[in-house]
Amino acid sequence: MNPYSSAVLVLAVAALGLAAALGLSLILKLRSIRTRGFGEGTPLALPEAGLELRYPHWWKRARGAAAAAPAVVDGGAGAGPSAPSKRSEVVLGTGHSRGLLRISAWREPGPGDEAGLRSDVRSFLREQGLELDDPEITVVPLPGPADAARRSGGGGLNAWVASGGRRSSRPEERTYFEVHLVALEGARVFFSYTNSVLQGFLDAYYLEKVLDTLRPARPTR
């Protein structure tokens, strides 16, 4: 065997070994995510909406420029001339350099309807210049503790879309985007999550669990 062929063989074996190691690491991480959850989590009050939720304890309030970025842009979901002036707005970092969850919550009478929620999510995607691989918006009943509110007539709908894609302003950078607009108990909560594509799909499990904890705020004593 000539030296060139030997070098190619060594590189091929090394590449296969690296791919196998990465694959095993991904499988173990997915298994850890599915079994660990995030326990009780950290409570987060959304007083302007009269709601509360919990998030993983390793997610932290973002600081600096990331925290200053608006959760909802002008013309996006719930924005515009008739938008409420009082909102609860929070930006959380998920522990990854590109992992950010922006939350905006406000009071809005009415239970919400599928057409209106879809329209607001489309407006946000358009205003942000997001070009998604799979732009289909899904509307589902809100699961988890909010079930009781839905059965009592409070309602609970979640319009959401999740996909890899790009911003029109940064076409060279692929990103994972996930957007949720929740109507619950006469309030709206808007979640806008971004991360790298691979890490975004992994962390999406935790975002789903965060949504499961969304509920009317408990009365304070």
C-alpha cells in the first residue's frame, strides 16, 4: 500500500471514529434530557398578565445587550397602535452562547382564536425577517397545569412554530427559531427562542416543559 492510500485510510478511520463518538454523545445527552427534566425549577412571575411559570434553574436572566433586546418588535404579535402599554418582559439565557428566550406578557380580554393567533405569529416572523425551513404554524390546546383553567372556561391556546432557518439580515448564519403565542385567562404570553440549530433542538424539550408550567398566578398573602 502506498503512503497516500495509507494516509487516506487513516483519515477515514479517524473521521468514522469521531462521528461515532459524536453520535454516542448526542444519544446520551438526549437520554439525560428526557430523564432529568428540571425539577421544581425557578419561579417567574408575569404580573402584568396575572400569570406565572417556572424555568430550569440553570437558565439565568440575560444581561447587557441581549437583555435590552425587545421581546416583541413593533408590528409583531400584540404590538401596534392598540398594544397595551403594560407588559412583563424577561430575557433568559439558557447557558449556551446563542441560547436566548424572550418572554413578553400582557392582559388582553377574550380567550383568543386560532385565526388571530396565527396572524400575530405570522406578523412577528415577517417583521423579524425570519426565513424558516418549515414555516407551518400549529395551534394546540395548552397542556399541563393550564388544563384546569381551560376546563373552567378560561381557555388555553398555543400558536407555535419551530424550525431551523435564517434572518434575512444574516443569511450566512443558520439558527434554530421557536415562537409561541399563548392565550390564557384573558392574557397573552409571547415566547421567542433562538439558539444554534443543534443545541436549539435539544433545548426545545425544556421550553416545552416551561410552557407546561404556565398558570394563573397564586394569590399573594
